[in-house]
Amino acid sequence: MSVPAVREAVIESLDHDGRGVAHVEGKVVFIERALPGEKVTFTPYRSKPRYEVADVLRVVEPSAQRVTPPCPHYGVCGGCSMQHLESGAQVAAKQRVMENALWHLGRVRPEILYPAIVGPVWGYRYRARLTVRLVPSKGGVLIGFHERRSSYVAPMEQCPVLPPHVSALVPRLKTLVAGLSAPDRLPQIEIAVGEGITVLVFRHLLPFTAADQALLAAFAQEARVQVWGQLQGPDSARRLFPAEAPGLVYTLPEFGVAMAFRPTDFTQVNMGINRLLMCRAMQLLDPQPGERIADLFCGLGNFSLPIAKLGAHVVGVEGSESLVQRASENAALNGLAERSDFYAANLFETTEDSLAVLGHLDKMLIDPPREGAVAVVKALGACAPQRIVYVSCNPATLARDAAVMIHEKGYRLKGAGIANMFPQTSHVESIALFERG
């Protein structure tokens, strides 16, 4: 087997995955853990006719923005790919990723770039799914995220992006799982943190024995967490210990709203940034009493309830029946049932007729998953709202949908900016304002 040649490159920029980009011998080379302006040596692990993907071997001339990653698992764990870049520079890089996507993929530019929404860069992750594996050759139970470019589990002892009290539980969880009757039949532990409550959902493929339940009950009491079990799909998750306990809630204090949720529901992982993003979204949307505003992909009502709280009537649409029910319950709990309606519908099959069924809409907020909302924006007709706020977790699909709205539907991209929802990673969350006229 031939050994890949070691070569040298000067890094020109970062791509959307946080990799350094260089041009060497007529090829584009994407070099992991390399930063703009650096001279590095590298060796490719994937080679195609027009590009290569490589690992950095040595940083010959480091960037002034390079920092020492504080996590001891950096380089093995695949969870945080940008720890080697100073946090402010991470934000600037993500802003460029959004701008580049809008221009190169959509041929659009925002009239205004909004200031980035930023917050704590460690201890922010209030939701996580940790993989569990029994690997006797590596000492027994492993709990953590997957290794880089691998299905193997990184043997974690801590995780600085988790809240400190959750990170401290990782070694104890390994001991707990090792003591269960079937540790090889427990593939995942899901973590959900709310206001003063931490829930651990144990995905188990076999029923827990009486001895297992005793261990789990003791752990719940000692660690001051709720232990849930999930024997089948997400809706099968049930609280085990303690038997009686309050449910998970997160709050949006600026709007006087409290959101109840189940630990397996989709919620934003970064509650601090979610609150700031909510403020930005409401500033741009500017809900007014008497207006009817659609919240598409509304989930459990994260944006819907602030819209209603500000006096508008909100029409929330979501594909999941269970989340629609949760949104309706949250509206009722917050005294907003009379200013809200929620419907279940597949928004990936939206047509102009299905949008018309929602009635007259003064404004719209769209918060789709990574696939974007191309069916929705293609369905925007002559009676579509004059103002649309689009919250995106994928710059590529935002750019694609923005191109439709501007080049085909007559909207202007009034402004756009990023929210650093996932510090230390290359994930880019953004928000954009579109207006007609």
C-alpha cells in the first residue's frame, strides 16, 4: 500500500464545514483543523479528480486566531470541529458562510447585515444525545459522541459544551450502565435540561429488571435528575424515577411565556441564544394587535406564543400531530388560546391553495428544518404576506429559497444575520427579513 505524500499549502479561507481551503497543483484541497493564513503540511485521506480532503499534519505558520482547544477529547470526538479557532473569529467565519451561500447559490445579497447574535460559548448545550456502547476491548462501557469520520464512540469523561452539572455526570453514567443487566442493549441516553430540571432518557431495547430499576432510582435521587425510559419510539418515553415530578419547562422572560415540553420533543439546544433570537425575530416581524400571522413549522409554539403575546392572532402549522397538540396546550397554559390556532399539515407539499386555506395573512414566520421551505416559498401567490421572517439552520437551503422569493416572487432581502446557536461547531443558524414592495 502506498503512503500518501506529505505536501504543503497556504490556507485561503474556511468552507461551510469549518475546513481550511487551499489550492494545490490545480486541485481544491479541504484541510481539517487548518485556518486562513496558515501554512500547513497535510496528507489527503480522500482524493477525487477535482478536489481532495485532508488532515493537517503540522501547522508551520499558525494564525493569530488559533487557540489551544480546552476540551481533552478534541481531535478524537467529532462533536466540535472549530475549537481551535478563537470564538469571535468563529462568528465572523459563520457570517461569511451565510453571505457566500446567499450570493454563490442564490445570487442575492441582503441590504443590511444584522449584528451577530452571540452568547456563552461553553456550557450552552441543553439538549444532547449520547451514544452508548459496550466495548470490552476499550475498558467496558463508552458514552459520548461519535469519533471524527467514524461510527465509533469517543471515550468521553467530560463535555465542556454541556452544562457543567451534566458534563460531570458522564463518568457516573458509565458506571451506572455497566451495572445494568443488559448494558449492550442500551444504545442511547438523551439529555434534556429545562428550568431547574434535568431529564435523562435511557433508550433500552429490553425491559429493565427489578435490580435495574433499583439502580436507576438510586441514581436519580443521588444525581438529582429525572430518569425516563424509552422502550420503543420517542412517544413511548415515560418517567420512571421519581414517580411524581414536575415537567420540563423553558421560559421566554421578555415575553412572559413559559413553554412546557417533553424530553424527546424538538427544542433549541441553546436556550440563551433562543431567547435572543426570539427578540430579533419579533423586532423584525413586529406583530401588531389585529394582525393575522402565520408561523410555519411552528413546533411546540416557540415563535407562535410571543407573536400572540404581542397582540396578533397566530396561525401555527406543523407536520407533527403531537407537537401541534403541545403547541395548543402551551397556548392555553399561557392564556393565549383565543389568539392562536394550530394545524397539522405536511408543509413540504404546500400549494397556493393549501396556503389560501389559512385565510388572510398579514405576515409570516418560517422556521423550517435543514431541508428548507422551497414548497412554501414557491406557493407564495399575489395575496401572500408583505413581510416574511425566515429562520434557517442551513445557509444552502436559505439561499435556494431566497432566490425563489426574490427572483420569482418579487420580495427584497431587507436584511440577514447569523445566530451562534452552536459555538465550537461549524453549524450556522441565521435569520432573514423579506419584504415586498
